[in-house]
Amino acid sequence: MRKFLLVLIAAGLVGCFNLKQYRVTPEYRALKNKAAIVVFLDPSPRLHHLQLSPKDSTATTAALEGWDAGVVTTKFLAKRMRAMGLEVKTLTYTHRDFPNPYDSSMAYPNFERTRGALADWGKQNDVDMVVAVYRQVEKDFIGESVENMVGYGVARHAHERIDAYAAVYLEALETGSAAMIGNSDGLATIPLDEALWREEFNVDKTPVPIEGKEAAAMIAKITEALTGAVMLAAQEAGLSH
């Protein structure tokens, strides 16, 4: 199957939050180059069956064997940032260390809640910037449904198209002032083999277990979509080539 990458950056977030887009400058990276990464993505990928009528659509999550969104995102983003000359520290944290940025499972991030805590945590760990990765909510950018794509996962459309997708928002904060110094959306989608979709996914039930070879195949495509979205957001925010 021919690979296809769809990219839409920044416009969605700026439209929803009326935010100006910022970019980390080369001068800042040269003078203050110690960084840390915090990932606020959902631990489980979503499984959407999107129909033309919302009342016919279903949504669940996958208990995907071997999957860790935080590890995948941090490892990939740290490599991109180090290639820009940044010293990226690997720091231990849990989400209990920060306020919950989400009001519900379908909500946009409320990063105003997290900025102060992230900056304080960064100062305590002697870094100049903290880069946070959140899920994003975007109108269906794959097919013709009227529903929103949230975070990352797998989507099946009424006309049988199946894709791995990711919608992320990345924000870099200066720890001294908690000021935003870089930010962007990143969206990506990768086609999946139709055989990876099972009837058990067409339910409003959470979670659906996926294991073995099936899990490995799905992880490969979700990883491709997620890292693609993160890379594009990082490029726009001045944190990746």
C-alpha cells in the first residue's frame, strides 16, 4: 500500500486559542541549551469508526501490548533536539507532578494550568527549557466525517479507509519566566492494512486488547504517524531540522 503523509500545522490551534506561534531562536539554543521533555499524551491509542452520521460512529481505546506513548515520543523528540545542539536531560516524573491539562477525554489541552508547574519542575532540575507534548483536537483531517480527531490512534471511515493518525501540540517553555518560546501543532496520518481492523473495534467499549503480531503491526504504523506529527511540530517550533 502506498504510504501517504498528510500534514496540517498550527492553523487549528491558533484558530481555537487565538495564540501567536513562537519559534525557539538559534541564539536562545546557543545560550540556554539544557532541556527536558514532558509528554501529556494519552497512554492508550483511540479506535474510531467514523460514519457520516455522528450517531452511528463508535469510539474506544486499545490496550495495545508493548505500547508506551511517552517513551516513543521522548526518545524521538530528544534525538531531534540533540541534533539542534540541545542538551536533553532524561528526567523521571509522573503526571501527578503536574496539574491535569484535560477537562475530559475529548477536551483540548488547558496548558495554562501546567505552565507554572512545568517551569518550576524545570528550574528544580537545572534545565533552561521544558518541552511539553500534548494531545490536540482537530476536525477530521482524514475523511469526510464531521467529528473530531483527538490525540492519536486508528480511524476507520464509513468508506472503509483505515489510517493511523496523530494530532499533537508542542510547547517549549523558558523555566526562568514560564514564558512560551516555541509552539506548534503537528498532524499526520498513515494508511493501515484493512485486515488490522476487527469487528470488536466497532463498539463504544474501553479498552479492547490487542496483542502479539497484530499489536506489533499496529504499533509500527501508530509510531510512524505520531513521530511524524511530533517532528513537524518540532520543526515549526525551532526544535528540529
